[in-house]
Amino acid sequence: MNADEKKRLQVRVRRIAGQIGGVQKMVDEDRYCVDILNQIAAVRSALDSLGIELVTRHMESCIIGHGSGSEHPCAKPMTKDQLLIEIQTALSRFLK
């Protein structure tokens, strides 16, 4: 991941953290339940979008690009079967 990509992800994570802080403030202020639920839905959507972006990047760099030198420095050498198991595990965790 290059510096610009990392910066964009960091901005998204900070925005999500702000949304969660907004939910906490709404609860503290005893706001209307439906308004809080709407904010929770927005947080879920933002987290899902972030997760999809990360899964996509992982597939591009660490699965498809495996062995090309473009994978993450922490990526371990794996066989095709091991790579398939890894992506299945990542997807099953993300989709829960």
C-alpha cells in the first residue's frame, strides 16, 4: 500500500471513529432512538465499505500478486491452497 492509499484509509477510519463518537454523544444526550439507529446504520455502512476496500486490496496485492514482490511485507510464503484458505477465512470473518 502506498502512502496516498494509507492516508485515505486513515481518513476513513478517523471519520468512522467520529461517527461512533457521535453515537455515544446521542446516547448521552438521550436522543430519539430512531435517530441513534440511523446513525448506527451509517456507521455499519462505513465499516462495510472500509472492509470491502481492505479485502479488495488484500486480494490484489497478497493473493493475486503473491510472489511478485507487491504483497504486504508481513505476508508469508504460501501455496495456492493455503492462499485460498486464507481468503476464505478473511471473507468468512468479514461477512459475519
